[in-house]
Amino acid sequence: MITREERAAFCALRARMWTQAEIAREYGVGVSTVSNWMTRSPEFPRPITTVGLVKLFDTDAVRAWVDPHLARQAAREAERAAGVRKIGGVKYVRVDMVQRGA
């Protein structure tokens, strides 16, 4: 049996960790997206520990990776919506998307 102090220490530590489902909920994405981030990006934080089948991740490390990742993704989507295309490392704007006159 664990003591109150041990339980309090565990609860404090657990508050600093997220499961894949908690990461998904925090960022409004599916668990499959989090799974893709884990498998496709070697920079994604590794789990601190695994309890049964549940992987636990450090919240600060996850935020440090996800926040800039989503910001880059939003910038790419904004460029795409504005008609910007990247070909061979050079960005082009579709002519039919540019306002004429003025």
C-alpha cells in the first residue's frame, strides 16, 4: 500500500504527463494524428514511461514540438489558400489569385 505522500507525489507527476488521447484532445486533433506524429517525426518527444499499454509524455516536451509544428502547418495552409505554390523551392503566386488594378 502506498502512503498519502507517495500518492500526492504520483498525482503531481502525473499532472505533468499526457497520454496520446490527452494530446489529441488538447490540440483538437485525432489520436491517429498523434500516432502519425510519433511514427513519422523522429523529433517528436519519446514517452517518459509506459503504464500497461498507455504511453505517457512530458507535457512541456510535447508543447515544445507541437506548437511550432501547428504554426508551420497553419502558415502553409494560409499560403495555399492565397494561391501560393512552391515549385523547386521557389514560391509562386497563381496569376488568377492576384488582384488586378488598384
